[in-house]
Amino acid sequence: MSIRDEREWWPRLKAREIIKTLKISQPSDLSIEDIAWTQGALVMEGGLRGCDARLVHTPGAGPARLRVSRNLSPPGKRRFAIAHELGHLKLAHNPGQPSECAEKEFIAWYNDQGDKEAEANVFAAELIMPESLFAPRAIGTVPSFEIIESLAADFQTTLTATAIRYVQLCGQKCAIVCSTNRRVSWAWPSPEFHHWIKRGWELRAHSYAIDFFEKGPDAVKMREMQEVPRDAWIDGESMEDSIREQSRALYSYGSVITLLWIYY
């Protein structure tokens, strides 16, 4: 079992227990406020400064208070924030202490960004995109952001969270890469994608993702999956080999998210 698998096992198990107990069988059953209530948390709006969501829970003193910002949009971001805070509660992160999170915590997927935040994100992804419902919709599809956007609409989830979930479960040689300031911020490969994309690596001129920074967000807005040399993303690969690449802008972060697919 890899380090990542070890870190993800426990939060996934806790989320799956909830899905099983509530007998959730379709995406429309995933009302996050109702789920939170069944797990001892009352979702409330507003009353926040300097954060997007806050959990306050005193053991033995009634339901936890889970506040979410009224300004948090689109709905997928709000749902993920609630599920993230519920993860802190169910995983017993700092019991009795308040938890305050902002957008930077909702994209924390690495140990050095905070183990507890990464665990809460894994829990949230499993809770609002259960493998039992998501995988059958992802396996056998041709990787593209069009598929990911369709799944995001079905599950009412953010593009980033849905993209990560897609590469986890689609069964293809795929990876999701997020880049900021022309450098790779993080990469999430599928289990079948046996290549390392280094964090901090500067985007190369023959990738299409670089167009986001050189030509503006609209340059990648509706671009379809296209072939690029493998060494645009993977070190030590032949220029004659190709990989497929497609990107979407993450406007609020000033970043670009890229789907890579090795298709043979």
C-alpha cells in the first residue's frame, strides 16, 4: 500500500459508512445539509470573517455548528466546503477545538499542505461522489473535460474535485495537473498512470497549458483534447511519442487545470 493509499484509507472508510448507513443509491440522494444533520452537525449560513467555513463542536453539548459563507459559490464549492468540515468532525480532528477553513484548505491534497486538511478533502470527495455511484459513470468513457463537466453537473461538485475523482476511478492512464504562475502546483495521477510529474516544474513551451499564461484564460476555455509530445509533461520520453492534453481555466485561483491521457 502506498503512502497516499494509507492516508486515504481511513477517511474513505468513514465516508463510505455514512453512504451505506443512509442507503444512498443515486446522486439526488446526496443532500449535504441533510447528511450533515444525521451525523450530528447543523449547517448554518453567514456569521463568518476570514474563512469560508467553520466547525464548532463541544463533545456532549449537542449538535456541532457548521457555518458556511453566504458568498461561497458556485453550489459545488459550497457542498464541498460543508463535506470538508463534516470530515473534520467525523475524523475527530482536534475535538473540542473550532476548525476554520478557506479555499486553500479545500485544495490541500498533499501532506505538506496539512495532513488533516488532505484527509478532510478525501472524506469530502468520497461522501459527495461515492465510488459506488461515480465509478460506473466514469469507467469506459473516453477521458475529456466534457465528461468531467457532465459528472460535476450530476453530482453538483466542483470541477477540480470531480476531475481528481475521475482520474481515480476511470481506469485509464490519466493525470490531473494544476499549474500556477507557469509552474506545476500539484499533480494527481490515476493508478494506471505510472509517470511522475514534479511539483514546481516549469511548464514547457510545447504544452498547451502554457497558453493560459501567455494568451489568457480564453485560450484554453473550450479547447478540445489535443496531442502533444510526451516530453511536454513527462521527462525522458521520446518526442515521437505523444500524449493527449486538455485544459480548463480556474479563474478564481489564477490557475489552469490540465487533463493528461496516455491513450495506447
